[in-house]
Amino acid sequence: METMRTMRMKRIAVGVVWALLALAVKVPAQATKQARAAAAAPKAAYYYDPIALNLVVLVPAPPAVDSAANKAELAELHRIEQARTLEQGAAAKRDEDEEDMFAFKTVLGADFNPEALPLTAALGEHVKNEQSVAGAQLKVVFPRVRPYNADKTLHPVCAVTDAVNSYPSGHALTGYLEAFTLVEMAPEKRGAILERADEYAHNRLVCGVHYPSDIEESRRVALLLFGYMMASPKFQHDLAAAKLEMRTKLGFATNVIRGTIH
């Protein structure tokens, strides 16, 4: 009798162990699926309406792979690469790593940082988000092979990808959107901010990871997108709060007129 009872208890114990093991395997698997789903979920626009502002119908297709225009752009990238110094390559890589509003600290000073300016940092993240939404849509509609994959004799110095997503440049689009925002916040620095935006965008060519027309279209898209954002009450609210914060903490006068973008 004791033997039968012991055997039954062992069978029950083994069953419990297997059930616990199955649960332990199942929970991480479900968590992994949820994490993957969250990662794959597309970002939602924060300040603009992608349906009202249909960028797809406003943006021209990039030059065809075998076109004279595309070949000329590849030749230009070779010229940039041949002239690229170690210092230029290092600066381009630094810009690649700092894809946010605070890439403009070279214009606004060391005190222009996210720790000191939380409202400004939040605004910058929302602005960058708009690039993520608009840029992702355009990259899908206008697939373009990266220049270093189209021409294996190019030698990029920044991160590379096999994805067909060169057009437009996300970094350049971010840079111009952040620049246009900062011009509204510090119009007296307009010239230096826009010059820095051009430098930031050009560094994608120095990196060797984009075509010149990727950069040109990023600026054009940024102008279209920023014009829409300026009509958004939510953007105007966040812009006003960040502007007051930045100007107060950086010692700028607070009674300034709005900036203009050309």
C-alpha cells in the first residue's frame, strides 16, 4: 500500500514539475512575441496628419539606378570620399550618433543639453518622431539602394545596411526639422542654425551612405512638414514652452520676434 501511494505521489510531483516547466517556457515566449509586436508597431505622428499632408504625392521619385543623374551622384560621392580627411570622417560619425536637437549645441553652447532643458528635449523628440513617420513612409514608397551597395568601390565610414531605404535621408530630415524648430526659438541665431543643418546633412555624404538627392529631398520634405506643424496648436503650445525654457536658461532675451525659414 505504501509503495502504491509513493508511486502516485511521485507521478503527481513529476506532473507538477512538467506543468511548471511548460509555464516557464510559455511566459517568455509570449513576452517575446509581445515585445516583437511592440517593436514592429509603426510610430504614430504627433504633430501632423499623414492623411491631410500626403507627402507621397508631393515628393518626386529618386533618379533611376541606371540614369545619368544617378551615375553623376555616385561620381560626386567618389569626389567627396577622395577629399575626405580623418577629421571630417570623425565629425560625420559623431553627427550620425547624435540624431537629435542637441546636435546644435555647437551653435547654442554647452548649456544647450537635455539635462538642463527637459521641455526642449521633449519637443525635440516629438519633432524627431515626425521624421520617423514621414521618412519611413517615403522610404517604403520610394525604395532606393544605398550608394555603397550600388557601387562597391565606395568606402563608407559610417554604419551601413542592406535595406533599400536611401531616399530620403532620415538624419538630414531630422536635422532640418530640428533646425527649423530652433530658428523659431532663437531667430537671432537663424543663420548659424541653418548653416549647421546644412553641415549636418552634408555629413551623410561625407559618411558615404546617401546620395546628394537624398539630402536635397530631405530639406524639401522638412519644409513641407514644418509648414504643416506650424499650423498645429499642439506644436505651437510645446514650442512656446520650450522656447521660454531655452531662452531663460541660456540667457537670451525673452521678447523676440518669430524666426523665418528660407
